[in-house]
Amino acid sequence: MSSDLSALTQAFCSDTAYPKTVRELAAMGTVRRYRANTTLLYEADRGDTLFVVMEGKVRAYGIDPNEREITFGMVGPGDYFGEMALDGGPRSATVVTTEPSVCSLVSRDSLLAYIARQPEFALELLGKVIRRARMATNSARNLAFIDVYGRLAQLFMEIAVPQPDGTALVPENLSHQEIATRVGCTRDMLARILTDLQGAGYVELRERRIVILTKLPARW
């Protein structure tokens, strides 16, 4: 491990802002640095590694029968993914870095040994699997039953940060392409919807950031 990764690992594992179990898992793994847009694992591949995110952010997604991407969720520092490695079966999603990231890779054997020492972690792991399965189900249902605008409005409601003046800001690190991917549409379609909303006075662009001026309508 290079000196900078060693220092980062030491800082992460001593940072009490992160859960104790996550810090302990990170200390057990092999730490690696990844560039943005690096695919860490592929859906359906067999895997035996759990990834603890120490720095950066990753996106987990799948492909539906119509070749559309379904984003299951984003994972950032202090969280982990790849817990399906516990049974050595196929991966349930493809995971790609959305920015430069550092992860600690924990082998299946190390994970099983940790559960043997800390059996309460098995309950935490089960809870995470259930929550992610629920998120995946909701994402699939949304693609099937909610139109593109409805998915976009729902995403903005979840991620936009309220401001003192009553507006809300979409996080600046979320590009239009990433938004389009998360709602399951093309970038051109997203641009058309945003243009319409801007013309109607619901949103505006300030220094390339999306600002929601007032509550979005239920339908468009």
C-alpha cells in the first residue's frame, strides 16, 4: 500500500463519524484507488469481495429488458456494497465510480470471519440487503408505472437541498447525464423537460445549477 493510501486508511479507520463496523471492515481489506467512471463489478458476475467506500462515490445500476439503465442507489464514504459476496453467487448489479474513489476490498473469507467474531453484524448486513432489495423493487416499479417527468420530479424531491429563500438546489456534482441515467431517459429528453419547466417558471439555471423555484406540479 502506498504511503498516501496508508495515511487515508488510518484516518478513515480512526474517524468516529463512520460506523464502527465499517471502520473495522475497512481495516481488514486491501485498499485500492480508482479513477472516475471505473466499473468495479458487473451484474451477474460471480464475486467474493465486499467493497467499503472510503472516499468518493459509486453508482449501482442494472439493465431492464428494454436496455434502459435502472439506478438502484449511490454509495459514498462510510458505506459498503457487494454484500451478496457472502454466498459467492452472482452480483445483483453493476457498480461504477462516479468520481475518483478509494475502496477497501474485503474477501468473503475475511467477511465470514468477521461475522463469526461479531455475530450482531449479521443483522446489520441483513437489514442492508432488505433495504437495497426494496430500493431495487421501487426503481423497477417506477420505470414501469411512472412517466419520465414523474420520475424526474420524484428524484428532485429526494435530492434537492432547500434554501432560505424557499427555492431548492439540485446538488452541483450531479450532471445532466447522471440525472438522465437515474430517471431512465435520454439526455435530450431531460433537456426538453427542463426547458419546458423553465419556461413555465418552475425551475431556472444559475451558474449551470438547477434551481427549483416552486413546488413542481404532480403531472406535466
